[in-house]
Amino acid sequence: MAIGREPRPDTNGLARLRPRDRRAALAFLRQTRAHNAYLLAQIGRGALSRDDLAGPLMGHWSDGALDGVAIFGSNLVLSSPCSPAARDGFATYARLKGFRVWVAVGEDALIAAFMEAYGRSRRDIVLERKGQRLYALRERPEDPGKVTGLRPADIREAEALMRLDRAMVHEELGFDPFQRDVEGYRRGWHGRIREERSWIVERGREIICKVDHSASSEDVVQLAGIYTVPGSRRQGVARRAIARMCHELLRRVPVVTLYVNADNTPAIRLYEALGFEHIGFVRSVWFAD
């Protein structure tokens, strides 16, 4: 029996995924869980029954079997694997429904083909980041011991973390994509902090480093937003924090992932020294409006 076949034996084409599809969706996404961290996390949060969490979660079915999954929120994220029929179906759906996503993310070649099907001239593209390296860690790194100042962020630190995050994003992208919806961005940060998905290293009363869990489920945790303030760089702060976090995370999940620009040599050296393995490439397309 093909993965995802049982719940909808007579279904073909695009359909909104519902709670009854949970088993099929999880089985499909767990084929390559390290590539599907965001989608698995949204299902874990309840996205099969709540569009308000991250947008509608759609599946593409072929003879009753899932061959692609995508979510349409501020982030449009495509699954791996994703068949050509699913990819083109998602592109048509996004175009006809007029979704105003901020960024489309997925495997490099998949997003390149999706953008051709969607239509590159439909919206202004601010930045297209090709060939970002996807890394996965499955073996616990050596425990660095207690890391002084490492702890979950407090909700009272939300504004400070938002400033750091926007500085990081502007440094990486050259623009601030969150300016268009600051309140939505703030709500997202409050949720992340309440769920203990934002971690900091403080020195005295100053936050000198942050590491976020951009996606977290029982299958995989994806790290993102790794940022050390300029005055505290090259001191091993991020290395110790990530090593400690991954040592503990891999007690409860089978894999920790992250992705990084291919030209960010210092970060790549850090992650590979911790045992992260390069498993693929990611592309993200940031839209102007």
C-alpha cells in the first residue's frame, strides 16, 4: 500500500488536509522528516484543523496517495518529496487564490520549478536565495557542560529579541521583511517565547546570543535565528550554546536541522565541527509585497 493511501482511496488532485488526514500526512512527511521540519511542526501545533496558525494546509493526491503537501501562510512551504503534478497544483492554487506570502521555501530545484509555474512576473521579488545548505544532526555532540547564561527567553525580553532578530535579518538579507506587518511579527515572537522556542545567552543583563527553534515537533527540531552580537563574536558563544542545546534536544527527537547560506564559511565550519551533515539544498524567494 502506498504511503498516504488509506484515508482517501478515491481522491485525486488538490484538497484541504483535515484531521482525518493526519495519519497519511505524517507518514508522507516522515519519509524525509529532516526536510519537512516546518510542515511537521505545524501539524503538531494543530494546523490540520486551524488555518489561523500558519495558513491552510493542502495536500495533493494521486490515486488516493499523497504526493505533495504545502502550507499557505506568510510562509509558503513545499514538502519533500513533491511530485511535478503537486508542485504545479500548488502553484496554480497560490496564483488563483491570490495568497500574499512573504517567502516561498523548499528544496532548491523544487522552488525554482514552482516559481516558473507560479509566474515570476506576477510579483516583485526582493531576494532569491539559491543553494542554501541544509544540514542535519543525528548524533549527540559532546556535552560542553553548563553554558553560563543559556536559558529560555522571557516574554519581557520580546522587544529586545525582535530588535536583535531584525538586525540579524537585515544583515543577512539587506532589507527588513517584517516592517510590513510588525504586529503579526510581534505575535509570532510572543508565541515562540511562550512555547520556549527562543533561547538566549546573556552576559550580565545583556543578551549576547540567541538561538531559535523555528520548527519543533516529536520528529525534528529546526534551528534558526542563530545570532551573536558583533562584540561577542569569535568567542565560542554560539558553538557552546548550540552544542548544549543539541545534546539535550537529541534526547527527545531523532534529528536536529538548520540551513545556512553556502557562502557563510564560518557558520558552515561551526556546524560541521559539531557533527551536522549536509543533506540537501534549500531555496527561499522573498516577495516585495
